Amino acid sequence: MMIPARHMPSSMIGRSSGGAPYGSSSALSLGQPNLLDGSNQHLLPHHLLEQIPARAAESGDNNGSVGGGVGMIRGRDSMDPLGDEFESRSGSENVDGDAVDNAEQEQDPNQRPRKKRYHRHTQHQIQEMEAFFKECPHPDDKQRKELSRELGLEPLQVKFWFQNKRTQMKNQHERHENSQLRADNDKLRAENMRYKEALSSASCPNCGGPAALGEMSFDEHHLRVENARLRDEIDRISAIAAKYVGKPMVPFPVLSSPLAAAPGASAYDVFAGAASVLQAPPDDKQQGVVVELAVAAMEELLRMARLDDPLWATTVDQALALDEEEYARMFIDPRGGLGPKQYGLVSEASRDAAVVIMTPASLVEILMDVNQYAAVFSSIVSRAATLEVLSTGVAGCYDGALQVMSVEFQVPSPLVPTRESYFVRYCKRNADGAWAVVDVSLDGLQGVKCRRRPSGCLIQEAPNGYSKVTWVEHVEVDDRSVHNIYKPLVGSGLAFGARRWVGVLGRQCERLASAMASNIPTSDIGVITSSEGRKSMLKLAERMVASFCGGVTASVAHQWTTLSGSGAEDVRVMTRKSVDDPGRPPGIVLNAATSFWLPVPPKRVFDFLRDETSRSEWDILSNGGIVQEMAHIANGRDHGNCVSLLRVNSTNSNQSNMLILQESCTDASGSYVIYAPVDVVAMNVVLNGGDPDYVALLPSGFAILPDGPAGTMHAAAGATGTGGSLLTVAFQILVDSVPTAKLSLGSVATVNSLIACTVERIKTAVISNGGASPPQ
């Protein structure tokens, strides 16, 4: 029997002004008005029409599973215009009975409709539709028609099957998510019960009896929670360390407080056991000692960073000096551990603070990543390596990270020996949200020239992406090899102390912010506004500075030779062979350096050397040519922090013009003017955002430091600063382009003459009449 199209549900025909919208459950009514033009020419096959149930009550069992594993559904696909009742049939069933005529129902309302006969899809049809569903869960009309022809089904049958299949998959996914949420909820409930049990078993700190939470002060409760967290942290790090070495973990005694050891023992008894640890593969006991050492050092660092008088006293130049007696009373137990400082070693302790333009998380990442650490502090760190990683931290950050490092610290002068230190670095996030990174020495107690007591920094979040950094440096060193003119600077702590670390960090943070800046003013002539060009040029200048600083110090990796009979003070030279280094020209490179005192304030020396208009007064290689700045990048608030590209216009028309890349930088601890000749073609590539790693550089330049704490007598140094400058001049010159060639005496004499002449020119230009006397 054929049914007129006007009895079709409106959701199959289209949207009309009087019908329900697509997707509405009320759209499936057989009493809808005629939506066509009144003709009876648009008819549906009765076996297809009868797949559409007249009422949701006739939809059958909604919870059953029929053919092919597709269950009966209750909802509908929200993306499909068909109503709920269309989806109430399983996609694996087919209706093959006669529909009841509406006219007959109206004539005899009591007449029961004929029972519908259902036929399942064949196994082949189900398998084909299942395979197609995996590739395309939402087939379009063309795909449904093609599939219906292949399987011998009507397009609407295919459409209903895909609707039900999508809904079934959605329900399965929701059931899985609900199961996962229930499991998480059970885990949280169990953890909450454990906390309640732990609180119920708390004991009174006075009598040792049971105590309710309400009987404890907030501070006592906070300390107990923190103590339990520290104990868990020690256990976790020790377990990680044992796994890293590949040996089973052996329990070790846990102190109830890092600074309150068992009777008769010091919290720093752990230092004695830590001596020479990890020089050989550590055993389980040594691993536990390292963990306890790190936790105890962290506790000491936090107290030294937060306490003031009487532990720290303010000096005349507004620096902080450590009261050694108060420190010994608070932290040192003479019965064991590190105890008092060793014979022949002097103590250097300093603390300083500053607000820097960087987030705490970024600062922590720099300190815990040895490559970033060495790059940011290239003027202080000549070499750095991570020897052991005992813990990488938890929760995707460095909280709880623990690693063993070897670092060589430097001052930019061949007259000051570098300091090698072997220590464990521990990072922790405190309960108040502040981060702390502490170093503590692992060196043995015999024959050590530099031993780090707990040193590091406390990092607190400040508004607008800034951080407040409080830095503590506390070391014991043998400084007998330091040249006399540098002893006031080194002995006062300015050479390796906290002020230098904080000053360099603040300047480098401004430099990084400059590299990422996008609102560059275009009014100034020569300003590089291209973001990619700025980044490439700053990266090239960073490598130039690191190369200069690493090649001018008295590192154990260098072998300096002192030249006699020179016009300057103790000119030292050394040679390097450059082979297959894309950042350095191939051949034999001769380094020459000297340091001397000037009775001129450091700022005056810095301003003179960085000014391109006065360059011809000291730069012999410019041959008296006019030096002009072609481009520059400002690197911070101080006008002296700048990367410049200079052009030397030679007075000799037969010589080609030369480009010079120069970086000048200054902070409270010192200043640098570093430069290198560069190729014109290579610089064009860099300014267009090209890779700067393949630009060959031989940096030369100047390091300018104060001659000591001005106007103050430092007990360890035995001398005072005069307000003068300590200037280091260093050159790197390619003396032969063949790496296997031998260095000639003529080349050495030429370089010696060059540096001596440069020193004399600088002295003549900057020293005014009646200069101060050098420190003795």
C-alpha cells in the first residue's frame, strides 16, 4: 500500500513555517499538514516508510543489543536532523511489516495495529558498514547512496545505522570517562582518610600524649606538615638515586629536622660522609648522605637569605657582611661535619638582592639547565658540567631536582686563578610559593682550594612577570695565588660574590627581554627593528662575549706564557689551533692579555672605550680611520648596554672598509667592551635573520673592574679600593691560516708590540693629571 507523502514526518522533508525545526523530537508526527504542492505524485515505498515508527512507545527495547553489536539507543546524534524516534531502532534491524493507514485508525480507534516484523541486517552488511565507519563515521549523501547500492539497502537504512553507531560509540566513551572519574574519586577519598588518620594520631609537643588538631597552634601544625613533607621528599629522592645507580635502596636514618640531629651529632655530620662522594660509583649509604646534605643545605640557605641582624651587618658601602661568630653559633658544630674553616682557607660571604625582569619558573630553568646556566653567566662561569642527575623533580617542574655539578668560576683576568668547585645542586619550591636553589660542596676536606658552604638564591614572584632574587655566596678558598692588585677586589667578595651574580643576572634578563621585544621605536637612526635580525645579531654577540671571557682567564685549561721585556705589565700569550670550527677561522690563533691598574673610575674608562668617536685614539688596527655606527640594539635601561655594528672608513683608498661587531655592557660588578672584525656578506645574512653560528669570530676587547670596595678597609683583603680601575686588555689574532704551521717568534713579537702600544695609548688618553697611587 502506498502512503501519500504528506504523511511523512516533517524532519524528512524539510523545514516549514509551521513545522518543528530539525532535530526536534516533536518533528516526528504523522499528523503534519501537507508540505508539498498537494499532489500525490511524491510517494515512498511502503516498506521504507514503515521503518519510521509512529510513536516512541513503539521503539522496542532500548537496552538490547541487536546484530553486529550495535545496541538500541535513547538519544540522537546532535549533528543529524532526524528526531529521537528515528534513532530508537537498532542499526542492525529492518522493519518489513505493513503500516496502519491513518484513515482506518481514525474510523476505528480501537483497531490494533498489525504487529511489525523485524529482520536483522546480514553479517556481510554489518561488517562492511563497520569497516566504513572506522574510516568515515559521518558519511555524506553520496557516500550513503554508494554504500546502499553495494549492500542492497536503502540510503535511509544506512543513515539510521550510522546514527545509532555514532551514538553507541559516544555512550561507550562516556561510560569509560565515568569509570575513570569514579576511580579518581575513590583514590582521593582514600587519601583524605589517610590524612584524617594522620591528624588524629598527632602527639602533643610538650607531653608526648595524643593531641587534637585544635590544641596545636597554626605554626606548630604548619611545621609538622612541612616536616612530614620533607621526610617524604628525602625518601623519594633517595629511591630515585638508588634506581639511577642501579642498586637496591637501603633505608638511612631521617633527621626529625635538618638542623636538629640526634644527641651528640651535628646536622653537618653529613658533610664528613659526603667527602669525596661520587668520585667513585656511590654506594647506597653515600646516596642517602647526599640527600641529607642537600636538605640540610637548603634549610641553611633559606635562613641566611631571610635573617638580618645579627647574622648580617651593613658595611659602609651598603654591602652586607657576615658575622662569622654569629654564623658559627647558629650553624657550625665543632664536634663534627664541616666545622670551622680549614687551615689556610679564608672565608668569603656576601648577600645581595634585586628585582629582575623574568618569571621565577624561567629563572629556575636557567639555573638547573647547565647549558643555559653557563651561557647566561658566561662572564663568571668558564666551564660547567652536570656529572650526575639524581632527581629531575616532580610534576613537570624542577621541584625536588637534585644533580651533581662541576663548575669553574672566573674573573676576567689572567692574574686571578679560577676556582674549581664540585658540588650538589638542589632545587625546591617552598610552601609559600617561593623557589630556592642551593649549592653545597662535595669535595673532600683535604687539599681543597675552594669549598662552597650552602650558597644559592631565593626567588620570589613579583608583579608583572618580575622576580625578586636574594643571592647568598659563602665559600672558603685559598687566595694566595691572586695578584696583589686584585686582592682588595677578591678579598671583599666583589670578584666572586653575590653582588656580581645579581648584577650579571639583572643585566642578562634585560638582554633577553630586549631580544623578545616587539615594540621597537623606529625614530632613531640605525635601530634594527626586524625581530629575526635582532635575535640573530644578539645570538652572535652572545657567542662573541662568551669566547672572549673564556679565553682571557687563568683557567686550568689554559697554559699562559709570560713575556719578559715588554712595555706593558706582564703580557701573557698562548696559542690555539682552530680546525673544523665553523665559528672560528681555521689556523693558529694567538691570544695575548694583560691586566693593569688605572687611577680613573671604571665608568670613565668604560665610556671612553665604548665610544666609537674616540676609537681612533687607541685602536691601532683602524689606522686612524673614521669609525661610524651603522646599526645598534639597546640591551637594557643603561645606555651603555648595547650591541653595535661599526664601520671603519679607512683613509687609504686602496683598503676596503671593515665592519666591527661590538657589545658593550655594564652593571654594578663591572663592565666589558668586546669586539670582533666581521665579514660584510656574513653580517648581511645575520641581519636578515640567518644562522649566526657559521660566522667566524676572533673577539678582542676589555674587561673593566673596580679596584676594590671604595673607601672601606676589608679585613680579609688587608687593603682598600682607591676608586680606580682594573683593566684587562686581550687580543685574539690569526697568525697563520694553516693549523699545522709552527708559531714564529716574529708573530709573537708583533702581538706583544701591538698590546703594549694599545695599553700606552689608553693610559695617555684617560689618565688625568695627578692620578691616584696604585694599591700595594
